[in-house]
Amino acid sequence: MLDHHAILLPTATRMLANLAAILAKGDSWAQQRGIDPAVLLASRLAPDMYPLVKQVQIVSDTCKGAAARLTGQSAPAFADVEQSFAELQQRLQRTQDYLAGFAAADFADAGARQIVLPWLPEQPLTGDAFLLHFALPNLYFHTSTAYAILRHNGVPLGKPDYLGAL
């Protein structure tokens, strides 16, 4: 039996904090070099991939959506209007604040809960499968992609930036 609270909340909180630190390095690097931050925010790894700003929005949505779905709640809607590093930082903080409101008891039925994703209505997932096979991989994918976009553009990031303090 998985402890969804103990798995999701510390993991999401840590990755949100690591992403905030990564974005701060990207913002500082751009400012030091006189690069318009909008260039980095609009950067993507491939033409058919989302830009940095959308990657960060998806990390936020994944974290709040996972907690909400696993507890049978509705996640707060954040409009995808961020156009600066500061606005992305605020969004990550709002996500952290939302996650901080959950207690372990909120996740009591999470493993057995049936999670229906809007784009897969005919394929519900158990809470266990949703957490392990969708939510966490999605969180890591979009955090890694945000990291990779900045690194690809020259921001001096390394694996410790992604992992954070151990």
C-alpha cells in the first residue's frame, strides 16, 4: 500500500523548489549578459515542443492536479498568463502554498480512487497507477525539459541544480 502523501508532497515540493532555483539562475544569467529574458522564456528544444514558460506551467499544473485528483478535490485554476521569470516564480510559490494545505489524512483513499483524465475518459487509472505512471513521470519530464531548455541556451546548470540539495 503506497503512502501517496509521503510520496507526492515531498517530491513535488522539492522539484518545485529546484525548478524555482533553476529559473532564478536562468534569469540572473540573462540579466548579466543583457539577454532579453523573453528569449529564454520562448525557447524550446524542438519546434514541436512547448517553450520554457509552458513547461513551467505544466509542472505547476501537474503538482496541483495530482494532489487534487488523489484527494478527490478540484485543483485551483491558474491562468497561463506568465510572461516573466518573476511571474513564473510567483506561480511556483502559489503551487507550493496549495500543496502545503494537504494533510496525510486527505490521501486516505488515494490508492483505490479512480482517476479519470480528461483526454483518456475511457481509461480510468487507480490512484496508485496515476501517481506512479503519470503524475511523477510528468513532473520529472517537464522539470527536466525546463532545465534542458535553459542549459541548451547556455545557462550554466548542472545535475546538482536539477537534484537540489540531498
